[in-house]
Amino acid sequence: MAHSMDNNDLDQVTLSEEQNQLFEKLENSNSSVFVTGNAGTGKSLLLQYFKTYTKKNIVVVAPTGVAALNVGGQTINSLFRIPPAVITKDKQKSLKLNSTTATLLKNLDTVVIDEISMVRVDMLEAIDYLLKRARKSRLPFGGVQMVMFGDLFQLSPIVTSRELRRYFDEMYGGAYCFNADSWKALNPETIELSTIFRQTDNALISLLNAVRNGNPEQTHLDKLNERVTTEIPTKNTITLATTNQSVRNTNDQKLAALTEKEHKYNAYITGKLEASAFPTEAVLTLKKGAQIMMLKNDREKRWVNGSLGTIKSLGKNEIKVTIGSDTYSVNPEEWSKINYVYDAETKKVEEEVISTFSQFPLRLAWAITIHKSQGQTYESVIVDLEGGAFAHGQTYVALSRCTNLEGLFLKRKVAPRDIIVDSLVVNYMNQTKRFLTLD
């Protein structure tokens, strides 16, 4: 769901009836809500709309540096000053709040968390603990309105070892946000956005639903595997692969195959920004004819975050890119890393820029990882599951990037073992079905 959006992108936005009802609910009540829905139901748009137009004092946080930059918020670790280690129950007591953070947390109306599916159980427990302390309240999350966006059927929390997995299973019954005692005490209302904007192809929608829930029938797999074909278009098609290594190999090979002169472009970085949060390469290596993906929405609406194009020419301060049938001039763009601070005079939560990253808003894109494709929409996709899918929701994320079945190409057949869905998620979502309608 990592679509970045500037405020001026929202000027012409009309929310659907269900998005509008949900915005009113978030704005006019203190209800804590888990906003979910299939891939392509407009969760990102609603989050940006709420962030831009709410009159409440809110912070928007995300579990990773890239997700935080894209949503114009802060990482959970940075806002709440939580170290990157696992926060076991006995370690919670050692979490410290400085006075600036405590003041900020005390004066919040709402905490918005994006990509909630990736937030690990101990992280949510730590947020609950710190909000209770800062607000001197025993209520879940200190009584603040919690609004969580994400799809539990997509990416899951990262658990790095078998021992950790066992710890989370024994302590909480799993590593997901909904396994947290704080989540159960909060008991957020689950609202599932149901209108799918990305796909209008009903055959693809029902196929994706079956893959999402982990129960595709043979007829679904047969229909899907008709897309294994040797006749794959070479232009404006992106390969989604399971590993960084596979993606690097594809992009390096394709770039090396171009006989044009190589150009390098250095990013300009101010402040401290960890490499894992860079929105694109610090040094972009490009050639005329290279396939690229745009990484920011254009203010003049000529392209969006995720548009594929081809390098037409490379100058010192401008790059010409052909997208569709038009060629555009692209200049460097700036991404800002922010800190939230509370201004006692205005009684408002303000954003303070602490670091910037300036670079041409694009990256090589003959291939990207399935992980990085989350939130994106493509017209033509090659899904490469060589080596097999290895994570919950991975195959669903890959297949659901595409707008129609004709634009989907498979390197090999999808087997039942490629469709990995965690039963914890299925069981949780089945239990919460009673909350899924807006009154």
C-alpha cells in the first residue's frame, strides 16, 4: 500500500460512497478501526485523504522506512523511540520516553498505522505500553483513537528465527498484530472496503479472491495456468520475482545488453537517512533504452507512482522518459523524512523535516521484488515464482498487481504449494466478519 501522494493529488479526488462514510466515521467519532480490504480497494487513497483533511491531531506511522517515506509519516521505531530489537514483556519496562515524545503522545487524538499486517505483536504491545504511560491512562493505547490500515492476507510480520517464532507462539499465540493483548482489549471495529478499483475483470477478481483466502479450486488454477506462455511482450512489462538476487540479475543483464553509454546519477542526501529507507538507488546507473518505473506521482498528472517507461535521453540535470506514446522531461525530486512534534502554542501536531533524499524519481524496472510491488498497479506483469513462493500472501500480492487477466503472464505454472495462507489470519478474519458493514 505504499503509494505516495502529494496533497495536490487529492484536489480532484472523489471518494466512493463507502470511503466517504468511513472518512466521516474516522473524523466524527473516537472509534478505533481496522480498515482492510482486498488489494486495489483504495485503502491508500483513504489514508492520504484522512491525513490531509482531518481536523484532529494525528500522527501517521509505518513499520518500515520506505513505507513511512511513501505515506509522509514516521517509522514506528522512530516516533515511539522503540529500539529495533524484539521487545519481550520484561523489556517493556526499560522503554524510555523523553519529554518531547511524552508531550506529543499526550496531545494526540489519533494514531494511524499503515501496513498493519507487517507490524509484529511485540511492536504493538510496546506502542500500547508507551501511550498508556505518556497519557497516564489504563485504557487500551491510553484512550487514543487507533486507525490501522492494511490487508492481513498480504505481507506478514518478519520473524527472523525459529526460536523467535516459538517465543511469539508461546507468549501470544502468534506474531500478528491481532495476537497482541492490546489489540484484543481495544477490539477495533473491522471495516472491509469492498469496491475493487484496480480490476474490473470479474474472472480475475474471483480467481484472486480464491488465492487470497487460500482455497482455489482446480478450475481457478487451470484458468490461471492458461497464462503460462512463451509469447511474453518485451516492452512495458515488469517481472515480479521472489528474491532481491533474482531481480538484480535480471536488471543487470538487461542493462548490460544495451550498447548505449552508461550514465550515473548521485542522490543528494541531507541529515541522517538509513540506506534501507532510500526510495531509489543512491547511485542510479542508467542507459538510453532502459526500462524504468516512476516512483512519485507527477504534480501535472502525466504519470503516477508505478508507471513504467523507457529512457529516451540522459542529460546532466534532466532525463527524458517515454511513457506510453508521450515523452516527458523528468527532474530530480525530493523525499522528506519527518519527525512529529507538538507545538504547545498552536496546540497542533507539526511535521518537522529532519532528512531529505533528492534523486531522479525512478528505478530500473525490468524486474522488482514481489515485496516492493505491494501497493502498485501494472497493466502487464510477468510473475516469476522460480524457487517457489516462500511467504504468506506472496503469490496473492504478485497476481493482484495486474489490472486484467490478459496482462498477466506466468513463467511457470502456479501449484497449490505456491499459495501460502496462514490459518491464523483466515481464522481471525472469519471471526471478525460481523463487523464488516458500515451502518
